[in-house]
Amino acid sequence: MSEVAYAIADARPRVVAALAVHCRDLDLAEDAFADAAAKCLEQVDPPRSIAAWLMTTAKRKVVDAIRRQRAEARAIEGAAQTTEMADILTLPEPIADERLRLIFICCHPALAIEARVALALKVICGLPVAEIARLFLTSEQTMFQRITRAKRKVRDAGIAFELPARKAWAERLDAVLLTLELAYTAAYQDAAGERDGELSGEVARLAMMVAELLPKEPEALGLAALVLLANARENARVDDDGVMVPLSQQDATAWDVEAIEQARLWLDLAAQEQRTGPYQVMAAIQLTHVRRAFDGQTDYGVITTLYDALFAMRPGPMVVINRAMALSKVQGAERGLEELNAVDAEQLKNARPYYAARAELLTQAGRSAEAASALDMAIKLDPPRAERLFLERKRSALLEQD
């Protein structure tokens, strides 16, 4: 990513938020920013202040569009003439980070939680609709309609693009945490950072900022620990050939021990609040995995039990898939397949982890032809390069066996 492109990506949440505050229309704010960003990339000599240039250019597009629509023309035009970029970027807010602030704003309780999260993933994190759909295990068309309806409700209901008082943050926290979880999931699946190398680090930063802002919210601490534990394994996730390395095969000596210790401290703080939730359990699962860096062992019995607890708190097919993989380490591949077969395959037809898990268990069970078929399905679902190379390597190994 070029320096200009990086500066544009960095400015996006601030500019989109500022535009949305004025026009109350997320579609218009996004379109205006996209147009301004394209023009910025065409400049022979990049502007000195890219954020200010983007704001000025995008604001003109907003004003022109609203004039054409004959809606709030005078108010928006006046704001465009009198509001300076410096004023917009230095508004006194309890959250100093523009991207995190906009996530809290998008997670308005007037919207259904899935709509809030999908909207935040699209507008703030910039994830493609197809990727958001895969995270929610639904079709791209369904997700597009969901996001469109959410934007329309924001516009028609006149929902304010303003951060609520701190006492009202709690009613938005679940959606904020889910947004960060899914954004990190999307980034984590791209082991080599091919599609957006900055996203995982940015989400980790935001998750830790939420934990620091809300130190008495155990689930915020749990998510921070979860993300930090995943980041701790970053250096071991891809081999020298650019191929993804599964967790169980990673070189534990390459893991970041200091990050693991910090995550453990986050979990200890969360436990003091005596309100256990799914993020704390997910973090505990990952903490059990990374104990291998200290004693060389992975207790899959404990991991399976933790997945049982997670399913009781937040049942879902992805929990079943992960539990099946852990169970197979204790009771064998066929037992894992029994668990996996209980999942609705139709619901998971667009989920790569499902087919990858099936392929792994079928391979262990000696059912090579079925394993190769499952790998074919996973490869068809457009995995990032590192994962695709891993899946293709496994398939080649199966063919060589035959």
C-alpha cells in the first residue's frame, strides 16, 4: 500500500463520520469519500494534508448531491462554507479515536444488533459486503439488503450521528464488541495480510482501547485478551513459502510471550468482576492453546469443556465446528465427524472453516476421496492466498497418496 493510499485509509473513518454528521446519509457520505479518494490518487503531487483535502473535496460532492435532491440545501451549503476541517477533527469527545467513535455511533440501539454490526463493518472497517455475508453465514444479497435497510432507517428516522453520554454506552457495547470480533475474524483469516495488512493491528488497537475505556466491563477485557492472544501468534502463522500454518503445527517458540502474559492479565482483571461471558471463554480457549509455549502440551480435554460452556452462552455452528475439532483430538476423528455431521450443512455452504474442518477429519479417518472433495469446496470459496496455498498443499498430498 502506497503512502497516499495508507493516508486515505487512515482518514476514512474521520471524514465519513464528519460527512455523515452533516448529511445524515451514510450512502452519500461513503460515495462522496470514495469519489474524493479516487481523485486524490490521481493527483501528480499529493496534497500536503490528505485528510483535509479529502474532507473539502468530499464535502463539495455532498453539497452538490443535496442541491440536486433539493433537501437541506441551505443548511448543508452553509456548513460546507463555514466549517473548517480542524473544527471537525478536534470536537471534544470522550472517545478520542474517530474510528472507534463512529463504531459506537453506528451501533445505535434503534437498529437490530446484526444490522448495527453489519453497518459498522461496512462503513468503518470498509469490509466488502461479500466478506460480511460470510462472517454472518448468509448470502451476499441478504447482507446487502440488511445494510441497505439499516442505512435507510438511520436516514429516515433522523438518528443522530453523535456519541451518547458515557452512561448510555452499555446498551451499545455488545454490538461494538461483536463488530470488533468479526472485523478481527476477517483479518485473522487472511494470515499473510494480503487483502488488508493493517486491519488486524487496527482492530487489536481498538479492542484494547475499549478495554481501557471500560475497565469494569469484563467482556471488553475478554475481547482484548482474545485479540491479543491471536496477535501473539502472528510470526508463526505463515511459513517461508507463504503458506498458512495451522495453530497445532505452529512453532511455539516464535510466539510473543509478553503479549500472552498481557492477555492473561486482561483475563485476570475480567475474572475479578465475576461476570463470565463468551469473550472471556473464547480467550480462555486460546490461552489454553498457547500454554504449549511454556509446557509443550495442549489440553484438548479442557478446550472441549470450554467449548461446551461457550455453546451454552452463545450457541452457533462455528462453535460446534471448533468443538468437533477439539473433540477429535481426545476421542478420534470419527467422533469429531459425528459432531460435525450434526451441523446444518446448508447453513454453512458458504463457510470455508466448515469444509476445511471436514477435510481435516476425513483425512485423519482415512477417507481421502471425501476429504479431497471437501477441500475443493473450501478452495472454491475464495480463501486468502496463504490459506489457499495451505488447502492446495493438503489436496496435493491426498492425490499423491492415491
